[in-house]
Amino acid sequence: MTRSHSDPTKPAATSATSPASAPVKLWGGRFEGNTDAFVEAFTASVTFDQRMYRQDIRGSVAHATMLMRVGVLTKEDHALILEGLENIEQTIAAGKFEWSVSREDVHMNIEAALIERIGDAGKRLHTGRSRNDQVATDIRLYVRDACDEIAAVQKRLLRGLVELASKHTDTIMPGFTHLQSAQPVTFGHHVMAWFEMLLRDLERLQEVRNRVNRMPLGAAALAGTSYPIDRQITMELLGFDAIAENSLDAVSDRDFAIDFTAAAAICAMHLSRIAEEMVLWMSAQFQFVDLPDAFCTGSSIMPQKKNPDVAELVRGKTGRANGNLMALLTLMKGQPLTYNKDNQEDKEPLFDSIDTWMYSVRAFADMLPAMEVNKASMREAAIKGFSTATDLADWLVKQGMPFRDAHEVVGKAVKHGVDNQIDLGDMSLETLQGFSDKIDESVFEVLTLEGSVNSRDHLGGTAPKQVQQAVAKAPARVDAIYPTVS
Ligand code: ARG
């Protein structure tokens, strides 16, 4: 997950020399002088765009096949190109490809290598195409693959949460507002709230994928091409849902990248909220949960420490997720149509958001279902915070008292409880009747934690019965969103 800018003052890790059989600069015809070495390194993107090599080759195979079908390429050239590209893909996958900064980017490295291998047929691949529609196509294919991979992990996390919730439909904990004990809830209900947040993120990912999956290829540099291309063929070969309808927009649109980083930032924000609860709940002051040793680290000086590092890191990742979104919004702001070199700056933030989303969700998918839940501490905390005060007020309203009066009565009872360190449910009937003569023995039913949670028995409520139903419905909801990934 490194964000490395290639340092133009240092020799590149990739080779600066290139074999003699293919020209170093595929665009060198109109130039007399050589590129300044610093400029060459400064303008190159190969150090970070080489991760799109599979997508670049896939796009080239589809382009060559289309050219052959419309009669622009011979069958022989087409066969040579496919064979050459396959060989290059294997060489790269084996880690044996020599990337060259003087060939600038992934596209020209692969094209030059193809020319080295197959000669003139390789020089014909770029007919009717530009790096501008090529790079836009590659990034979309890359983001599409990434969406599918992330969706699979997101689903694993969601199913893990459902599993966890199913074990705790009647585990009682304090529910919080303002981080003050508010009303008792069930832990399963709380976990299912996380489920809802992360399910929306999956839905957003699907929407992003829908907009990503449109094909810029065929727009060429900006205006289209004079060759008799058939974009329908390339669209089908590459599995795109639609063709970008305007060539100028096709090469310059990076909305899909912004869409992705926006969805990533929202999911990172959700994960950070869950992470924050993990960190709080693991503290000696809460002791609601314990995370397995495998997800924590110790302190080199304080022997008692067990730190929730994974949760903290996931919380911290929000910074880069937000930063990447801001970077891309700012990158695109004010760019005139169509392609500008600025766009090369789209990749590092985008790739970083992909990695961040992927790894954070994976960490949580592994960690959350494995956490130990301390039911006794949760219960004790729920009792302590006068969390059934609303239930007492509601009970009084049901006896005919206006809600505002009931609020006042209960407020006085709570004040008494705070002063004398006694919970509402532990006060004697006489004490309670001192606050209102409407109170009788039956009030104690609602002052218990179970009575309180059981009474919130409607769709979306915290009653164990409702949580069981939410858990039962959840798997089908996970299946229904992003159905192409299981
Ligand atoms: N490396 C470039 C990028 O990442 C590829 C497209 C370059 N096109 C051009 N005309 N300079 O955007």
C-alpha cells in the first residue's frame, strides 16, 4: 500500500535502457533532441501504472480482434499480436519483465515489448487508438475488477456480522446517545446497525461499478478515428455494459474514479465508527469486548497493555480515504476538455483508495466475528445508567399522566437515585410512590432491562424478537445486492 512518487533525482528502479529492436520513444518522429533525464522520470507513470498490465493487455487483445473483424488487421497479424501479448503477460506475471522509465508508462512498455517480439505486426496494434482512450479503458477495467474483489470481501464481513448478531439477539447492553447511557438495547441490534451501514456501502459499490462499466475505447485521441471501427464488438469483448457516447467526454471523464473514492471514503468513515467502538469497548473502563490476541499488539514498556492496533489503524485510514477523494476532485477541477497530462495524477489516489478499502474490510471481516463479548459487563453498564427511565415515564403516560409531567416525575426519581446511588428498579414501592401516587407494583415489570427491550417490539426495534427477524432477513439482502459476486 505504498504511495511512492518516483524520485526524479534518483536512478529509477526500473531499467532506463531498452533493447535496440524497438525505438525508445514510440512518439519520437518529430523530435530531434533527447528528453531531459529529469523530465523523463518526472513525466513517467510506469512505476505506479504497471499494476494495470493485465487490463492493458486485455484491452489490446479486444482492440486487435475488432480491427481484424472489420478488416483493418490481417488474420496473421492478429494471431501474432495475441501470441505476443500472451507471452508478455506471462513474462510480467513471472516478474521477469524489464520495465523501462524511458518508455514512460505501462502502455508504451508493453507496446514496445510487443514490437521487439513480433516486429511490424506489433507496430500495427495502435491503429485507430490513442493512449488517451487506452488509459481510460484500462483504468475502468481495473476499477471494475477491484469493485468485484472488494464486494466479495464486503459480503464476507456482512455475513460475519449477521452470524455475530444471531448469537446475541437477547444480550443486553446500554444504548448510547452523546455517549451517555440512554436506553437498554440488545447487542445483536447494535451489530445489525453496523450491518445496515456496510450494506449501504455495498449498494454504493454496485452503483459505482454500473457507472464505471462504460467503454471509452474508440474515442481515440479525442475526436474518434477515420478507421471503420466497430465499438460494439470491443464493448462485448471487454464486458462493458455500454459505450461512452461522446468521444471528447470519453477520454476526459474521470467521474468514475471520483465516484469510487467517494464511496471508499464513506465506507472508511463507517469502518472508523465501528473501530472507535471497538477501541472504547476494549478499554478497562468498558470491558464490553475482548479482541483476539492475533489482532492486537503489546507495549514495549507497559506489560499490562493489549492494544487494539488493527481497529485503530482502520480508524486512521479514514484520513487517506478522504485525502484521495479531495485529491481527485481538485485534480479534475478546471480541466478544459479533453485529455490533459494532469490526468496521470488520477492513479495513485485511486489505487490507494482501492487498497485501503480492500485491506480495511478484510481486517474487519477477519476480526469482528472473532471478538469475545462480555455479557456481564454489558449488563452491569446497562443497569447503572438509569437506562429504564424512559420506560418509567412511558408507564406513567399509559396511566393517564401527560408526557411532560411524567418526564418531570422521573427526573426527580433519577435525581434521588443519583444522590443515593440506587437504580430505579431497586427502589422500594414506597420510595417510588413518593414521586407519584399513580405508581403501583406493576411498574417493576418495565423497570427491568428485559421488560424494557422486549417492549420495543416493532419493525426496526431492539426487542430480541425483532432482532431475530432482522437476522433472518439479512442473508437474502446480502445476496440481492451485487448479485454477480457471491
Ligand atoms: N500515462 C498516461 C496517463 O496515465 C497515459 C496517457 C498519456 N496520453 C498522452 N497523450 N500523453 O494518463
